Amino acid sequence: MKKVGVVVLGGHIQGLNIIRVYGKNGIPTILLDSTRFNLGKHSKYCNKFYRCKNEGILKKLLEFGERGEYRGWLIVPTNDFQVKILSKNRDKLNRYFVVSSDRWSVIKKCYNKIETYKIAQLISVPFPDTIFPKDINELIGNNSIKYPCIIKPAVMHIFYSKFKKKVFLCRDKKELISNYILATKVIPKSEIMVQDIIPGSSYNEYSSYFFYRDGKVFNYMAIRRKRQHPADFGNAATFIESVEIEELRLQSEKLLKAIGYSGICEVEFKYDSRDKKYKLLEINPRTWKSHIIAEKAGVPFLMSLYNKMIYNRDLITTTYQQSYAKHILLDTIMIILNREYRADRFYNREKTKYYVWDRDDILPALFELIYFPINILKR
């Protein structure tokens, strides 16, 4: 493996598709994942798999570096915790590798949603009505809160790892207080937000995808979450389609410029029909699940990232989405579970892509079925 390769952190659907994109472009990859029940390791494009807990990633990478293994390879994370580890130890790791995550002084403005919303407010990017109570007394004394509302963590991964939910739904003040007390047992009070619920289904939820560096857009496309799981506050899109909405791009670019961000990222919005505005939900300073649809649409985020960071080349096929702009990406598990998804499979069938199935790389799809019971329990 003489060619400079990629170290992928996390091997489920997101990591699998990153491995495939690079592998099909002749770039070797290795995978680090905390569980052996991952799909990425079964791809024919994965050169080697190492089992490693998230907490041990830094130690493992430094061991590689000290032994001279994978020298100069690009490191690509797939979750927020990994981004934090890479970003905070960027200088140390860059002695041996090329870290794709931006420096921590920038990342923390995306990592903590309170910081993100402060910047959004300064530059007039709309976001849902949100309060940031200092303590329970301030929460109890606030009579402006409209119900139902949600309790939302400023930093997601700790909250989600404990509760397996992205938010707490609060239908009245009693539920708000009890959920607030529960949340404070896991995360600091300073990281708790109470937020208005924007009406409408996931059909009103959008993501703007970017490779943005040094104030310049290298690649961009936008998608609508036609469906997600769970349906109300989903942690995974199960049916997406690409869209073209200029306001999403303009608002996202304004945010990324204000933050000073460089790298790949996802900016999430939800359309509020009450005032006809696209409102910011969060910025994810990392890769996302649906890279396979971006590649098919002719928007090569991952290859642009690789070429820019490894060879400092501005090799760009397209800046904005062009061909195959209406591809659909389906989740195999949800097709099996729900006849509604099975029916949707035949919508524009020739332009449908799957998260896992690939006739040129079939083992991950077979193991998705083998791991099916385990993944259902996790969901």
C-alpha cells in the first residue's frame, strides 16, 4: 500500500460508503471501529480493520505514528466524539498524519450548539426560538415557553449515548421540569436548551453539504429528509432526495464564513411554514451518511477533500450539484420493516441508490442482514 491512504474512524453505513468512495478511486483505506459488528470491515475496499474503542482512538493513532505506519495518511472521522479528539490533538497527530478536522477553536463553535446559535443570531441566520436557562429556578419562572417544546442538549453525543434520544419532548410545564432534572443528571446545566418545535414532518428538514475551505466553496449540494427514523426527531435519514434551494446555500455559507470553518460539513435546517423561513438546527463538522448519493450526483466531496489536503490540489469536478440531481437514497432495514418504504422504492426507480447494497461489493449487504437483530436492538 504505497499510495497515500485514508484512516476511516467508524465503520457502519457512513464509514462503509467513505471506504467505497475512496476504494473505487484506487485509494487504500484502513478502518478503526469500536465494534466487530460493523459493515465497513466487510467491504472489499477495506484493506485492514482494527477494533478500537472511541476512547482509545488517540492512543491507537499515536502508536501507528510512532511505528511509522500509515505515515501521511488522511484521517476521516464519522462522529462528533471523534471530531473532538482529532481537533483537540490536531498538532500532535499532524506530525504523523493529515487530520481532516479543523482546529478546536473553530470546531467548538459547531460542536456546542449554544455557541452556534450565538453566531447565527449575530449574523441574522434564523433558528428556532430557544431559551438557555441557567438553573431550574430560571426555568420555572419563565412563562413565555410555549408547549409542546423540546429539551435539547448543546452537545449531542453524551446525551444521546445515555438516553438514545436526540431530545426530550415536553408537553407541559410538569414534563418540562421533570425532563430538565433528568437531563442535569447527565449533562451540565449550561448545556441545556429549551426550544420551540417547528411544525411539520421530516419532509421539511434539509441538509446543506459542503467542502468549504479558506472562505471558498469547493463542493456543495443540498438534500431533503423525506423520511427519517424515528419519525419525529430522527437520528438517521432513511429516505432522502437532493434539492436545489438557493437560500439554504446562502445562509449556510454566511455561517461557515462567520465561524471561519475549513473542511467537510453538514448544515441542517427545518422550514417553518409559520413565517416561511429556513431555520438552523445544527452544524455537523464532519462527514455524513449519504456520500454515495453525492458521488452519483457528480459532487465529489471526499475526493476533493483528499486531493486538497494530501496534494494541495484544487481538483474539483463541480462546485454545485449538477447531474442526477434527484437521486433517492434508501435504508435497506427500513424497507424490510415498513411497507411504506417498500412502496417508495418504485418512485423513480432508475435513480434510486441504497445505503448498503452495491452489486460490486456485496458482502456488507449480506452482513447487514446477519447483524439485523443486533441493529434493531440498538435502535
